[in-house]
Amino acid sequence: MTVRMEVFSGDPPCPGCLAILALADEYAKKYKGRLEVIKLIGEEATAKFEEYKLGCVPAVVINEKIRIEGICPSRTTLDNALREGGL
Amino acid sequence: MIKIKVFGSTPPCAKCKEVEKRATKIAERYPGQVEVAKFPAISEEGLKYSVLFTPTVVVNDKVIAAGEVISEGELEKAIQKEMERQS
């Protein structure tokens, strides 16, 4: 089963958003075929941002569950979140 | 009337939200004298002030903070200075 990770960033991006976007690219390569990474930036993120009732960016939603909000997570934290999400 | 403009990313990051909260809190101390408006950094209004960093705070058309969470004290000082100038 493919795990779906939605990564939210503001526009213009703050340092935390830049870091999380880089992490998203890294994880998309690392787990190719097992992880679907969707980057939602700025205006294009607004609808989903409201749908999930997020408060601020950066944020990560894994399989439609909010896992990270307001910070760029460490790799360990993101790994744990993905594991909980079924990866 | 003193106008505070807060420019943030879209969707907002934690820093942008904090600055907006502080500005609103200070405006409540000066009912009818201070007005707070929030704008996306990438907007017509943002271009007027050449907003490059978020959050950016403008008091009566003067940029008083960019890329940092301004303290309540500093923001209030800028407002009082404007009030003195206007009187």
C-alpha cells in the first residue's frame, strides 16, 4: 500500500517551510514507489489547509491525519510519523 | 487612526500568526485609534512596501519589522511615536 504524505508550505516560504520541502524531496526519492509525496505551496494549499483545519505551516499530513504542524520535523520524527502511517 | 499592516505567508506560519496576535492585542488597548489589517506578502499591497521577508509589520506606511517576530514593546513604542507625531 502506498502511503500518502501531503506537505504544506507557505508562500513566501519561511526557513521551516524551505527545510520541509527539501525533506519532502529527499523522502520521495528514498521511498520511491512506497510513498506518494504531494507538495502544497501557498495559494494552492489553501483549500486543503482549511479542509484539514490546519493552523499554520509547515505541516505534514500522512494518510489524511495531521502529523506535524508549525515546525520542520527531524528525520527521526518524520520516520516515526511515516511508520505510524503504515510505511 | 494608526494603521498596522501585517504581511505574512499564505498559508500562515507560526511566526506570522504570532505577530498578528500581538498587533491585535495592542490595538485592543487603543480602541478606535489603532486598526490592524492582514495581507498576504505576495500581493499588490505587499509590492507597495517591497515585502521580501515574513512577517513584515508596517505602521502608517513605515516598515518597522521584517522577517522577525517583533516584541509587543517595540510595536507599542512605534505606535506611540506615530500618535505623538500626529498630535
